[in-house]
Amino acid sequence: MEGGTIMADEGDLVHDGWLGAVGRDGVQRSVGLLEALSEADTVRRLELPVHTMLPVVLRQVLLPVMIDALGAPRTRQEWGERFHRGHFSAEERDRLASYLGPRYGDRFRLFDAERPFSQVAGLKALNGETKTAAQMVPSVASGNNVPLFSSVSEADELLLTPGDAALWLLHTHCWDTASIKTGAVGDPQAKNGKTTGNPTGPLGQFGVVVPTGRTLYETLLLNTPILYDGLEPGDRPQWAWDERPAGSGCTSPAGAAWSERPATGLLDLLTFQARRVRLIACESAQGLRVHRVIVSAGDRLTRTPETEPHTAWQHTVKPKKGQPSTRPRRHASGRAAWQGLGTLLAMALPMQSDGPYTSLLLRQVGDLQFGGVLSGQYPLEVETSGLEYGTQSAVVENAIGDDLPLPVKALLAQDDWLREALLECVGQADQVARALDGLNNDLRRASGGDPLPRDKGSRPSMQFLHSLDGTMRRLLAGLRTVDADDEELLERAQLAWEQSVQIAADRQADLLLAAAPPRAVVGRTVKIGDKEFVYRSGKAVGVFRSRLADILERAVAERRTRREEAAAV
């Protein structure tokens, strides 16, 4: 602390309440690391500042502590025994308490003089300067990162409580931009007072997929890979870096120097120190606050390993020379999570063509269900998150975050009946969305204008897909209980979906038609190449209705049947 000494118990992440937790009774409380783990069965979910924070807390502290203290399950049976117990046993709680007490408790202190948690003690910039704590918070203006609606400018002092500072510190290790970093004293690779060529934090290089359960305890197990051979020899979390064997090639995260290297194993991957950081605190009227920070270059992953549990993959049959056949997938900005079901439900590695392949953890859920360990009616949910970077990944342009219920039966690689039904529903929504954009372009031509450029303007498809969000979530939740032999129920669900799509599409089409000027009725002739095309509003609507009938065959057939029955009466 500048100008004073911080008490030894300040910023104790083991016991201080720095994590927001919502209990199963809906009451929110603040918990420390030990309580969050030992009482994980009483916590419904973590309440965190931003959507991208959940994978950060899971990966950087909760999962590695649990796995290192208790060991990773080595078989499906062992995983199932832990999961169905629903809570940590008395023996496991004792081991967690020992791990976060006598063994490593002193390494989870945010302001420890010798080993501050996830930081470098005494880190100094080559130019002697520090920066505002806003450098760790993407939504606050700092340097080149200037969010459009930030209420705080770089000139304003941002004061972070120790708990918030801890969260944003971990967030920085996972999601930091690739901007130029402050050159640190003791970093032999710093040049001219800075370090260039930095990649984003590890999570910034893919779209994060986190399965979640009914309690924090279940979420922890759902995010724990089964390691049939156990942890890699010498694999240690960042707070136990000194226990790595000599000659491992790992640079100490307690110093300013860094290296480019692969992860040595799961624990190293989860707690990877992508930056060298030092938090600087001061006394304020509200108590101890972090107001300045030094963020320097940290370790760089040579590439995202295929053992990474929290990403889906893009498989390429014929990759370019020197490129891997699989690479992490990113989430598309502006798309709801359900629009990416094709990736989340891609259970088999595509062999004959390029395509997606779902995450290790979702494949594991399907395997656990196939083995009878996990019920096919389990209320699984999935949270997706990501950051969209701009200008050479040096600034944050957009945050991506969503969650959705996911029928576990759809994750069975051996049985694709439900998966095909869901993907058909998603495909229908995409096709109708394109038909609406086509109608909009035809009406613009009929009115004397030009179609919207592909990458500009607000399209009717965006409003249409957004209007289907609640319907799709209800469909996904409802299909959790459907069985493969219940064809009638599945058919009714798909019919209800098509009818909802029909209503939403008709509503959007009516809005487009109402906005078209009167001259669109007469229309105009447009010459494209050697051919002439006539565009009129009536013709445009007719083409749209025809496309809709081809896409939503069940809804059209049901409407026809009702008309015939009404006529017969």
C-alpha cells in the first residue's frame, strides 16, 4: 500500500466475502473461497459483475482448488458417485479446509508482501509509472480502450474494493486485450519500456462454453473432466508453481520474466498466468481500495491445447501447412446461444468435410448419459461467453454472453433423433430470417431504392430472431422429458414451434409492408446484366409467402386441415 502498511488479514480470499452467492432459497450472500466450496451444495449460482466472470472464477480458483485438493475423477463411476452424492463429504470438506488452511492458505492473500495472490510482489514499471485500476475493467475507459457509454473517463479515479479487485485481476489473466504492455523491471524481453506482440488472454481466443447444474456443486462436477490417467506429472496450479519439477521449462509467475510455452496439464491450463500484475491499494473514506495497477506481459500459450475443456472446435479436413486440423471456435456477435446449437450438438468429429465439433465437457455429458451415470432428464443449462476485440485485438468492442437449457438426450452421439429435431427448428428460423431479409430487399427495390449492404443497417431478421428467443428456450426446456418413442409429443412440439415462427414472421412482414411507400405497389423494372426484373410489393409478398410455405410445412398443413374442417361444417 502506498504510504502505509496493509494489515496481514486484508484481502484474504479464503475467508473474506468476495464472491456473491445466491442460495437455493434465493437469498444472496457474500462468501469466501472456502465457504463457496465446502457449502457449494447450498449455492444455486454465483452472482458476478459480468457474464464473462463465471468461467474466470471457475477456472482460476474453484476448479483447480477442488481438483488439486481432492483429485480428479478417473472413471465415470467415480464421477457419478461424487455427482449423485450432491455435496462434499465430511472428509472432503476437511481436505479442502486443510488445502486452503495450513497448506496453501497464505497464498490466497491479495496483498501479501512476498507472494500476493496471482501477482508479482514489488513489480515495477521501467518508466516508474502506474496506471489507473480501470485498466483491468473493459467497460471503463483506459488508454486505447474507450467504451462508447462509459460513465468514467481515464482522468477519473476508480476505487475497487479488495473483492472486486480480485475478480478483475483474474478477469485480466483470462480476457485481457492484446494491447502493448508496460515493460517491467526484470523482464529481459521488454524493449523501449514496453512489450509488444502480446496475445489476448487465453479465454479471449475462443468462445467459452460452460455447462451449469442445479447447484454450484453440480456445476463444479459438470466442469471437471474425467482424467482416466490422472493429472500430468508435475502439473501444478499457479499458487504452487515452486513445486513444479526442475527443468519443466516454466517461468516463475512470481517474477517479471515470462515465456511462451504449452500448458503442462489441466491445473496449469486453468490457472495460466497470461499477465504479470501488481495491485496498488490506498486508504479511502470507504476503507482499503485498489486504485492503481501495473499490468505487464505474462506467459503466452503456444496454442490452445485440444484438452481445453471449455471450447467447441472447428475441424478442417485439409488444413494449411503448419496449421492444426482443429482450432477453437468463437461465438458470433449478435447471435443468441440457441442459434449456435449446430455447434453445441456436434457430437461426432466430422471426417469427410470441414465442420464443428462440440466441447470436451458436453461430449462428456453425453458419454455419462450413455453410460447410465447421468439422467436423460437432467435439467442441464449451458452458459456461453466471449469478448469481441477490435483494432488488432487491442480494444474490447463487444461482450457476448447467453445461457440456455439444453436437453441432455440431444448430447447422445449414438442416438440423433432429438438432435436432428432441434437442428431442424434452428434451421427453419434461419431460413425464415433470410426470407424476411429477402422481402425487405425486394420492397426496397420496388420503392426505388437498393438492398441493404450485407454488413450494414438493421435487418428485419434480427428483430425476428430476437422475438423467437423465449419460444426456443421453452421448447428446449420442454424437450428435456421427451422420449425417443414418443413421436407424437415430438411432432406436436415441432408443430407448435412452426406455428410460433409463422406468427412472428407474419408480424414482421406486415410491419415491412406497412412501411413501404405507395409507389411500391406499382413497382419498377431493374436491369441486372442483360436481364430485366420487375419488383412490386404484391409480387414480393407472394414470393415470401411461397418460401414460408416451403419452410414451415407442418404449420401450413395444419392450417389447411383446419380450413377444410371449417368448410365441411
